[in-house]
Amino acid sequence: MQQPNLKIPSNFVLRISNLFMLDFSSEIKLQTTRSGGKGGQNVNKVETAVIAYFNIPASQILTEEQKTLVQQKLANRINAEGELVIRSQTHRTQLANKKEAIEKVNELVTQSLHKKKARIATKPSKKAKEKRLEGKKISSERKEGRRKFKPGDF
């Protein structure tokens, strides 16, 4: 069976290239530590948890503008030295935790660099306004009908 020759439009390729993931693994310092939780006798001997430190001010990959943007958006994860701190201890092996910590740092920094799309303010349509006022009128009439009559009303 012969495979069809598919041509991908250029605008499709551009859209895919916009979803890039930066790699900061060369600038990440890793530290191992003992992981908490279950593990029996092994938990007190083996250092499987990994703490990743990414020094934002010293980064050579990011521009000054990008550094300030990352520091603002990830302020709650940055320590006093200006380092982004990520801890990974979900896996049983140190290698898997290292891989996950690096992926988390890359993902967080890349996401913080994306600018949010500005919201365009819209007005309610004429039909929507009329519908809202009609609903208010009906509600008002319903409540008006619950009122007790007084002798001076007639």
C-alpha cells in the first residue's frame, strides 16, 4: 500500500513552531536529598528526591526583559538569592526525579514568558438588554402581587 504524499501548509508549520519549549538544563543546578514518605528501610539510605535551582539573574539564555517577566510571574517560587527552586520526589529513582525537575523548570519558565491575550471589552446587545429588563419587570410584578392590601390603597 502506497503512502499518500501530503503537503503541509506553511501556516500550519508556523503554528506548531509557536509552541516551543526552551531548554535551560545547562543552567540548572541539581541537588539530591532524602525523600519523605513510604519506602521502608530504603527511604533513610537513598537520596532520591531532587531539588533543581535555576539562577534567573545569571541566566545567559534569557534577556533582561525576560528575566524580570519570569521573576514577576514566578515570585512565589523564587528564593532570596533569585533562584527558581523546584523539588521533585514523586518517582522512586533519582534519575526520574532529575528528569521531572528539569522538565518542570523548563515548563514553568516557558509558560511565564508567554504573554496573555488581551481581553476585548464587549457591550451587551440590544436584544440582551431588552430580555434582562423584561425579566426584571416580570419579577417585579410577581413580588407586587405578594403585597398585602391596605385600607387606603383603593
